Amino acid sequence: MEKYLAYVGIDFGTSGITFSYSFDSDIENKDFIQVKKWEGEGTANKTNTEIILDDNLKNIIAFGKSGCSQKINDGIKKSLHFSNIKMYLYQDREFIPASYSHDIYPLNIVISKFLEKMRDEAINELKMKKIIFQKFHREEIIEKIKWILTVPAIWSDKSKNCMLEAAKLAKLIKEGDDPSNFFALEPEAAACYYAMSGKSEKSVLDHPYIICDLGGGTADITTHERILDKDGKKIIAEIYPPTGGAFGSREINLFLEQLIKDILLTTEAQQKIEEILKTEGEDSEQLQNDLRGIKDEINIFKHTFSLEKINDKYKINLSALKDGYEEVPNLEKMVNDYNNKAKNGWRIEIKNKKKWILEFPYKILYDLFKELIVDKTSDCIKKIIGYLTISKKNPKEIKTIIFAGGMSSNISILEMFRQALPNISIVSIDEPEIAVAKGAILFAKNPYVISQRMARYSIGIKVVDDWLDKFDNIPGAQKIFMEKDNKYSCLNRFSVFYKKFHSINVLGKGKRREYDMFTNHCEITFYKSDYNGPVYVVGQLNEKGESITEEFGKLRFQVDEFDEKEPQILIEVKLGGTFITAEIEYLKKHKKSIHTFNFESKNKISKIKKEIIDVIFTISNQSFKEIISGDKTDKFIRLEEKLLEKHPEYIDKVDEIFYLVNGRKINRYKNLEENNIKKDDVIVLNFIEDDN
């Protein structure tokens, strides 16, 4: 294993972000794992996951809670504010809008700026703590650090790939490096901290247990058991694939914010506020600041939640909404209208009509926490318990759920889980808010601490296979008679690498398949399914008439000195790490190489955007309209091929494409130089048809 001078774990949370670090000399001492203390925020171990960038997406203007709050107070003209990054990744998005704007920007570039900030803060911290780091240049220090990035276990491979691209832009990992264990899965990191920190109860880990990372955006759940390997050594094995969902505390904020708007604001008033926010000037800046204040009020309401206050009431000052537009509606009438329709006893009272101070019942919070977080998370946990209990091969009993994440620090939330899951012991990790950050360091030192994982889906490729009689009873087969072989074949057979729920030895060999190449350049499409045993890659439907398979991603590679007489390659898919990779071996030359998958967008228009962005960076004397629809040139032939020939349905709609550079529209009839566009400017394409 490569020798590093230090280990840095970046905990990229939905609401908060931080990093932990430890030096190689003391990493075995768990108490020497340190977490960044953020200046201007007391002794906080985390700062808000928000950033303000210039309109070129190059320079960081402000970062974190205190930095962004101050900048918003001062006004953020010609700059872009981003937050809630992880929820866009959870939804497999590729672009993200700036706050109070419909202009969108590449998500991986925005994330890379967060990672650059974490990288530079970590380097400064290490320089202050160890004199040896003062001897090196920044680039050398980056090389001497083992970086690891936390991600939710329930994220898709495409979302992880977006984070990997961002990490490469931030120079935390090099192109071509094996990323199999670059990520630490958040509940696994928490499990590492609990198991290896010396603060765990031994009896808890002697039986199968569930780890639930309950954070700002998601509830992230993994299920582990300590077992003996073939050599009699204790290892941690995953016994149920990661599960969970968007059950984080952010759901409370979104619901309350919308509830307040629905109670107090007419549709016209809400539209008026949206219009003000999209403009530049003092009115917009003041409104942004006021709305931020309302969000802070809601956070206080949420974070002080206690079952002991269930019959209490809480005052919230909402005067900023009143100031957001000119005509103030009849406050008393609107509140009364809401109360007449309210369910579950949610009666809201006016305490100060002039200042718009309302009194909310605490029961709102209880109902929201129960419905949006506790019940949904408990349902996932019950599903795991049910599956393991009725397992025919090896039934297991879950006795303990270990909670980590910011919400698990609230004893009232834990008590609600005890009420929802009365037969299971509920345990909270020590320092739940930073358990993931500290556990990431432990995982970085020993990435094989989780020695077995389970496949979350079935994955395979399309092959031509002999026709079997059983295929006659499975709709969707593509049957053809092969005259050369004088027999029938199936053209769309799903050749499985892994089946869902398959147990994977992390240190073992991955599943392998031989494959014949036809040229030295190869592209292999992989498919995945939530079903255990799909037969076809396309055409096989479930009871709802939906396809049980979907395209997963593509492997693209080339072989030097390709021999058409010996075209065999060996594909080994490695699904056991925290990031899926594939090893390609050209059998004739015994050459091996590691590859990552290319994840295509499910949105056809977004896919076209990606294809065009690479081309449009080239400086040209043509106007944008000429680039798209004018004479073909060597520079832009690929653009026409990709946009028009590959997608002819858009040939009559090219004039509906609007190019945006750094969030502003440009003149399509002027060239790049006249539009003051440089090669390294960020260019985003908006399509009228793509409303989202």
C-alpha cells in the first residue's frame, strides 16, 4: 500500500460540510482523528453546504454559513449562489440552477469548487499542525495525502461518477487512478467509527445490526454482520443491500416553507416574489436576505423540537413575506381560511398582525417528523427485518439499530423511533454529527474493513445465445434462425455478471466474461435490473407493463496492436468496492487496464447538451447560428452529426436552442470573440423543450 503523510476525509453533507484528518504516524490512535473547526461559527464542526461563485464559475467569493450570510447581506451582484447540491445528485441531475434563478450550470464543476475549498482548507490545517508539510509545494502536498470522499450508500453509480469527475477537477484523484475505494459510504463510515473507536458496546456487534445515517437530505441504511472468513478471521459483511430515501430533515424545511407561503400568499404574491428574486438590485438583495432569515426561523423551530413541548406553541416572524410585494392581502382572512381547512389540529394564530408574527403549534413538527422521516425510515427498516427473518437459507434476527447523522443527536427523534420499532434496541453513535467524517479516515486506512457487500441490482450485457424452449413462455425474446449454424438463436439475452442480492467478496475476483471485439475500438453497453433474474436486456415487462431492465452505462476502450484473428478480451466487473469499475484484459497480449463506466443521461435533450458542450468550446469566426445550421466545416462537423444527424427530430428546431454563457444569453448572430467568450468559459445549453 502506498505510503501517505496524512489522511483527509471530506464529509460532503446535504446541509453541512467539513473534513477530518489524521497523520500517518498516529492514525491507529482513534483519538487523534481531528475535525475542522470553522471560524466565525463558534466551535462548529461543520459549516453550511453553500457557496458563492463568480459568474465564470472560477473563483470562490464566499463559502459556508458565515461567509455566504455576510456576502448576501452585502449583495451578490454578478455572482452565483448554490446550495442543496446533494439532492440534485440524488435525483441524478447533471445541471443545477443558481439560487433564485432558472439559469443552470454543470453540477460537477460547481461541486469541484466545494472540493477545492475543502482541499485548500485541509492543506492549510496540515501545514499548521506539522512542519514537514511546510517544505512542499501545494501540488506535492496533494500527492502526499490520501483523500477520501463520503457519499450516501443509496446513491446511483451515475451520481457517484459525477462526484468522481468533480474530484478529478479538484485534483483529489488522477485520471486513470483506480477509484474502486475512493469513496466511503456514509453509513459504512459511521459503522467503522462505532466499531473501531473503542466506544461501541461489544454485545451490539455480536449480532446482525442496522446502521442508519439520518442526515439533512437522506436516510441512508446499511445492514451488517460480523462473520468468520475461511481463515477464521472476523470480518464485517453486508447482509442486505443499501436502502433508504429522501427522508432527511430538509423535507421538514421544504414542507414548512411551502406551508407558510400557501397560508399567507396568494398565487399572484408568490409570483411577484419570484420576479423580484430574478432581478438584480437592492429590492432583490433585501428580499433574499429576508427570506434567509425566515429559513433560519424555521431551522430554530425544527432544531429545538422536543416531545416535552408537544402541547406548546412557537412564534415565527414572517414580516419578510409581507415586504416582498406591494399589495398586502387580508392576513386575518387568509389565516382563518387555512384554519378552516386544516387537518390534524394545525391551528395557526396571529400574534402581531402588523409585523406578521404567527404562532404555530408544535404538533405540526411532531406530525411532520413522524410522517416524513420516522415512518418512512421505519418502513425501510421493517422491510429489511422481514426479508432477513423469512430467509430460507440463513434467517437472521436484527436486535439493534445504530443511528448516526445530525438528526440522531435529538433524543426526541430517537424516542419516536423506539415507539415505531418497539422490539428493537435503538443506539446513537457518540458524536453523531461527525461520526461519518471520522469514520472516513478509518475507512481510508483500511478500505477492506467491509469485506463483503451485496449487489443492489442485477447487471449484465446483451449477448446472442442459443434458443431454449423455456424462452417461448417469456414474452420479449428476439428469436432468429441462424442459417450458418442451422438453429435458432436469441438476440437479446441478458448475460448476467451479478444478480441482485448476490454476496460479493470485496478482495476476491470480480465476475468475468469473454467477449469478442470486431475492431480495436470497443463500446459495450451494460444493463441493470431490480429483478433477480432478468432473461432479456429489452422487451421483458413486469405486471405493470414496464420494462424490468434499463441501460446502466457503457464501457469504452481501445486495444493497441489489435489482432482480428484473436479478438478475445476478458471483462471483469468489480462491484465489491464503493465505486463500480471494470478490468479489461486483452488475452493475446495479457494486458490489463482499469476502466470506469460512461453513464448516459436518461433525458435525451440533456444527452445532446453534453455532446455539444465539448465542441462549442472551440474558438470560431462563425456566428452561433452558422455553427448550427450553416455550411459544414471541419471544426463543427461533429456538432452537426451529433445534433442533427443523430437526432433528426430537431432539424427544424435548431433556432429554438438558446446558448447561455455564465448564466447570460448571448447574441447567436455574433461570433465567440464578439461575445467576449474565452475557451475556459463555462457554456450551458438550454432547450425550450426541456422545461426542467
